[in-house]
Amino acid sequence: MINPIWLRTFTTLVQQGHFTKTAHVLAMTQPGVSQHIQKLENYYDTELLNRQGKQFELTPAGEQVYQFALNLLRSEQDLKEQLLNDHPCKGLCRLSSPGALGIRCYTQLVSLQQNHRDLEIHYEIAPNHRIETELLEHRTDLGLMTCEPRSGLLSATAVSREELYLVIPASKVPARTYSDLAKLGMISHPDASHHTTMVMQNNFPDDIHNLPDLRVSGYVNQINIILYPVAAGLGFTVLPASVVQAFPDKDKIHALTLPNPVFETIYLVEKKYRQLPARYRFIRQKIEEILGTRSLSDLADRSEKKTGLRQF
């Protein structure tokens, strides 16, 4: 890689037009300036100056190297200014979360961006395992996950929790036992295995060993349409409360009131020992405010019926 000090000497020489003046500006000796230029010519294996006594002019190669050096030095200066002026409301923020959290967070982050137009928010919907991989590979910078990361290279801070609903078709009421659910089959989604295991462990412990053999009757990877096959009577699923509450055809679904309600913890996850720019502290605070509001499941609890079904 080219030595940037040689490039700085070269650009200063071109701008000053004289070796002695260049040496004075850079607090060097004149032989030191000549040595830098010689090293630069040796590196590129071409002459950069046509020397005529104490005068010189740039060769065509010299013109190219000069423009390259100017661009490189300007980029370095821009970077230095950016680092010194780490603005909390300016710059790129790369975030990832599962779909349910995207529904809760993204619209409010858009409102935040409307008020701070110099923020550039890139928001990706992904399952937990992919968020962890992207954090480790520096393809995202801040993740919301519904389980703790497996890698010791990541740090996780619990910021909220949300109830999980076991949702069945309204046409299949009353389905209360594991056998009833097995007959229905499961509408799967990217986080279905994680969610269903949590619910089954706490409410159907005698049947948890049957879970790997549970029939899958459909799969949807878009969070906002997972409940449509459930509403059509094709199976059950397990989803966070916010997703169920946002579904428009609530009369076609029922969420079972479980003997042991299950809540998943929401974690803010980032790379350990990696110092993120100030804007991420601003974004973290906003996300904590969004997720710190009372869960939608708390509101729904008030309207539960004695039949063992949650009424929408």
C-alpha cells in the first residue's frame, strides 16, 4: 500500500512549485522532500516530474497521481471531521429485528426520521439466528432479538417482553388439548419453532416430546399475513400479541387463554467491545421508549372470557 506521507509531500510540492518552499511548509529538509518523491516514483515505477533545473512540471503519470492523492487526502480529512463531529441525529443506522418487532418499531422510527432528515435508517426483517450472524459479520449494527444470542462475542440487554398467543381458527372452537392442536396442524413461520416450543413447554409439558412430529399445514414468511390461513381454518400458530391485535379479521380467530401465560423477552443486541457512533445511542433510547410502553397483551387480558378463549 502506498505511503500517504509520500503523497502528502508530493501534493504539497505541486502546490508550492518549489522543493525549498515545500521543505519549509512541511518542516523537512530539501533532501527529505526529494527522497519522498523518489520513493513515490520507485513505487509507481514511472517518472512523475519533468525536472528543468530548479523548475519542474508534472508528467501525464504525475497528473494522475496528483489527482489520486488529492482525492485520498480529501477523503481522509472528511473522515476525520466526521469522527470529530459524531452527531447524534445524523448518519446511517443499520437495524434488524423479527417481523413482529418491526411492526411495533418501524413506523415510529419513520416518524423519528421525518423529524431528523439527516438520519438514514436501514431496517431489515430477519429471524433471530440471521440477525446474530449479521451482527457478527458487521452487516448490521444493532439487533432486536427475542432470545439471547449464542455467541459470546455479542452483548444483549433485556428491554421489554411481550406475551405469546396461541391462535386457533374461530371455526375450530373449542380446541384446548394438544391432541386438538395436532389435528389442526401448525401454520409455520420463521420464528414458529421458537415460539411454539416456549408455549408447549409451559402448557403441554407431557406432550412436548411429540413436538418434532407436529404436522405443519402451511408456512408463511410475511408477518402480516400469517394469520390468514389460521382464519381460513387451516391450522393454528403462535405469535406475539402485537401481531394478533393488528389482524383485521379478528372475528375469524381465537387466542386461547393458556393456564400458564408465556412471555418472550426482547433483547437489544450488539457486538461486544464495538463502539457505535452517537446516533445509535439516540436510536437505542427511542427503541427502549417504544418497547417500554404497556404491552398490548395487558389490554387484551381485561376482555378474556370464562370459556378459556381470549375475546377480541
